[in-house]
Amino acid sequence: MPFLAEDWPIAASLLPFTRVAMPTAGWNPLAEVDWATMLTEVAAAGFVDVDLTDTVAAFGDLGPGQLRDLQSALASTALAAPSISLVRRSVTDEVSGEENLAYSHRSIDVAAAVGAGVVSVGLHRPLTAEQRRRLWFWTVAGHRDPAVGSEEWVLAVRRFRELGRHAADVGVLLSLELYEHTFLGSAASSVRLVEEIGLAEVGLNPDIGNLVRLHEPVEDWRELVRATMPYANFWHVKNYLRDEDPERNVVTTMPSYLESGVINYREAVAVAVEAGFQGVICAEHYGGDGLSMSAANRDYLRNRVLPRGEYTPGESRVQQQFAESVGRPS
């Protein structure tokens, strides 16, 4: 049976608990984390699922004891961890690409150990010093990937295919996150990338909010959804207010509730369901009380947007294995 509104997995991102903006040279990936306190807050906000977002801890670097502590905290708070999101760990990074590849492999093994059905990866790089100084980091341009079909593109295909095969071996899905100015920065290049990888276990994470928030011309969000949802196996959701003044060449964006931003998630979810999407939804938010915003967005999806009652999802172009991988009804 397909997921319904009442049982669709909607996970809280741990972005609101990030102690530094993103991994930097001074970040300690093995710093002790008070899992019990953090996860108790997540559960108190009404979540039963949590995304293990690696801005709070480098999950691929946890030792056996630290992993047991995490598993114990999940059990004591009755939270499931259906997904792990790796942030700014590009496998094509000229300096740390090989290290990020190895870290991604270890994170896939952690996902299998905690019962997570999907690992989200991407090609976005660490924030620059100027991006970290800004209120909203996306108002400053960062790294740009070269042209599609370049040597770096070939490397991305090869390394994501390697990770996808590992994920398949341990019963986990790999999801590629859309992100500005990377090979996953447009609908066309994202679809081409996942098709060239050519594995059923590798799909897309259509985080269209990452593109809509840019202070520059962007693809229409409807076209992004229609093109990428047939390949989706995981989904970061967030929304932004967006104002454009073309005469003055000014664009302004800021985070918003899911229901009040420029993306109509009622329409986006309908397109996703019609395309066969049956994956984890991860609620993200930047700024303010991000956990409460994520909880409000969860309630909006569950109470007003996700399907209720009997329905038949469309046929996806990627193999939707999430329900089986985490032992949920399918």
C-alpha cells in the first residue's frame, strides 16, 4: 500500500542544531554530541522521524561507542532515523574529493546500521569566508562546476555510481541533492546525471528551495518539479519568499513557511505523487526557530497536502525501495 498522510515519513532536519554554519577548517567532526538532549527536543516538537544531518556530527566518522550512543538515544526518544543527509561533501572537490568519497562510503554503512533507508549526497562545496559572513549565505556566489560532459562530470558519474553500488549492497538508496551552480543545479543536468549513473538505487533529492532562493534568474519551480520528480527517492522541502524587480535588476528572497512561499507545495506534492514518489520527506529551515518552523511545515503537509484515503501513485522512473528498506508497510 502507498504511504498516506498519517504515515508518510516526514523527518526533522538537524540543521537548527548546527553549532557552526557548515564544516570549516576548525570544525571537529568527532566532537561529543548530547544526543539525548537534541533528540528529546525533536521528539517534543512532535516528530517521530529525524534526518541525521551531518552538520551536527560527522556520522561517517563515528566510532563504535559513539554509534551505540546515537542508537541508544534514538531508542530512548522513540525516534526513527529514516535518512542521513551529507552536506558539502562533494566527491569531485579538487582538494578533498577522495576523502569525501571515503566518508560517504562510511556514512552508507552507518545508514545501514541505524536502519536509515536513504543517504542524501551532493556536489556543493564548503561555504567561502564571505558566504559565512553574510546573513544568508546564498546571496554570495560560491563554487561553480564546469560544463556538463567535462572531466569533472565524468568523475561525478563514476564516483556516484560507486556509491550507488555500495548502497545497493547494504539495502540503502542514494539520493543526489539539487544545488545551485553544480551539475545538480538545473533540471536538465540533474536528470542527465542520474540517467548516466544508471542505477535503480540512485535517484534525485529535488530540493528546489536551493534554487528558488538565488538572487538571480531561476528556472520556474513547476518545471523543476515536473522534470525531477519521476527520479526522486528523497525530498528536502523548504520554501522562500521571492520578489523580483527586473527594471532595477534586484531579486530578494528570505525563508518562509512552506505554505506561504513562492513554491506551491500543494501542487508540488500532487505532481510528486502522480510521478510515483514514495520516499522520505525531510523538513528543513534556515533562521529563527528552525525546529518549530519545520514542525509547522510537517503539520501543513500531513493535515492539508499529502494524500488521504485510497489512491494509486504513478510509476516512478527510479525504483522506490524505501518502505522495504526500513521495514514499513509497502
